[in-house]
Amino acid sequence: MRHVLTRRNGMIALLVLSLVFPFAFSENRYVLYIMTVGFIYVIAINGMNILAGFTGQLSLAHAGFFAIGAYSVGILTTKMELNFWLALLLAIIITIVLGFALGIIALRTKEHFFAIYTLIVGYLIYLLIDKWDGLTGGIRGLIGIPVPDPIGPIEFNSPITMYYLVLFFLLVSTVVTVRIVHSLTGRTYMAIRNSEELAQTLGINTRTNKLVSFVISVAFAGLAGGLYASLVRFIGPEIAGTSMVFTFLMYLIVGGIGTLSGPIIGTMLFVWLEQFLQNFQEYRMLIFGPILVLIVIFYPTGLAGAYNSIRGRLRSRRKKDRRALNTASLESAKIHSREVQ
């Protein structure tokens, strides 16, 4: 049984379930829509996790960069009438350039000062979107954002095709995240997270590595924002608001900050929990708040970390039981040997 319940088999099972999910709910467009939105959020939070979870730099401007990606796609497709795929590529490039420029300044600060600075940047992005009526539509937002242009015979004008398109980008972002974390670059990020001073004594250029991590993080946010714009086809300034970034942060903390599976677990859990609690929207934070506090107190690494911790304890207990059994068998054999003599 232990050979069956491995991490690799679990990931394969999740992939298979994701691929067959639309066939089970092909008639329920709303369920497919919610799953697709959840996948988009996971892409954004994967980027947030690279920066906050593995590099140790908590950025509170992530929703702002998510909005930059969404508005870039919206403006380029509705006002400049560009092809969606070109608009998405340009949106990611715009997000990266702005992230690079802001990261150079932001990463001169450390710890909570960095978080405060990025919170201010995120709020400034929100104000810019809200007040620049001529470009962004202001409080009215952008309406009529087109769906992605067809790729050959494949069109993206149905919930199922949009689901698979977003799932493809989710798989790509997850593979990229795993490759980064398990590479020398990922170990460098974790060294910076554990002790920036020690990393510097080892010859690591911490400022450059933090900047690269920041740029990768905002690139994921820009990609997710662009996909979100093409899915919902209407965006408003609220997607850059502080409530959005704290929602992202809640998904990451509950799922497991600094773990590979945390963004998926936390995001999909809360996305569906919010759907079940639609009749209690005004009490939403009264329900989520205690859950978040309990997880932070008892399992700082979230649900994924809790699972790993419990699994590790069970494995350690099995090893102790096996060692005790071997010792008892050896003692029994010695006593039997003496009796025979």
C-alpha cells in the first residue's frame, strides 16, 4: 500500500481527475467556470509562493501585478484590437518590466519594510486603474474583452475549451515552479530565506537573486491576470484592491507557504468553500478568520505542511516499532540459543 500512496502517484491521479473533470460536469457551466477561476488563482499564487515561500520576501503588491496583466490584455485587445496571444505575451512583458523597475527599489528594503512598501505600490496601482478613466475605464472597468483567438481548429468560446486552456498554463507554471525549487537556483532562494547574512558569506549575490525571484513572481501574476481577463471578459479596479492580495495571501498560508502543493490545496479549498458559503458572504471573514488563526498557530506551514509533519511522525513511529520488534526478536533468539545449549 505504501508503494501505491506515493507523491508521484498522487500527482498523476490529480492530473487524470483534472483531465476527466469536464466530462463529469459538461452540462454545468458554472462548476467549470469556478474550477477555471481557481486554476487561474493557483497560477498567481505559485508566483507568490516562489517569492514569499522560498525566497522569504512577502510582497503585498501581487494583486496589483495580477491587475496589470489583466488590464494589459483588456486594453490591447479592446482598444488596440491586437490578437489575444500577442496581447498576452505583451502583458507578461509589461508586467515583468514594471516588476523589474519596482523590484530594484523595493528590494533595497527588508522584511516588514519590504511588505509595507509593496503594499503601498499595490494600492498605487489600484488608484491608477481606478482614476485613469480614459485608459482603464475607471470604476466602470473594461467590458467586452474577447476570448482567446482560435489555434487552428481549436476555438476557445466554450467553458470546456477555456478550462483546458487554463489547465495547460497551470501545468506549465507548476512544472516551472518545481524545476526552479529543485534546482540550484531554488536552493539559493531557500538559503536567502533561511539566513540572508549567511547566504552573503557563502558568496551568494542576494540582491540579484531576490530581484530575479521577484520578476518570476510578477510574471506568473501577469500571466494569470491575462487569462482571467479573457475568461470573465469584464474587469474592474477591485481586482487590484488590498482585499484581493490578502485573499491570495490567505490561500497561500492555509495551503502551505513554502510547499509545492500548498497553492493548489489552499486555493481550491477556499474557492469552493466560498461557493458553499454564498448565503453568508457578509460573515465570510468571521468564518475564515478563526480558521486562518488556528492554522497559523498550530501549523505555520499550512495544510500541506501539516500533512508532511504527520506523515513524518508516522514514518518515525513505524521505524521505532520496527527497531523494537527487531530488538525483541534478537533477544528471543539469544534466549532460545541459551536454552538449546
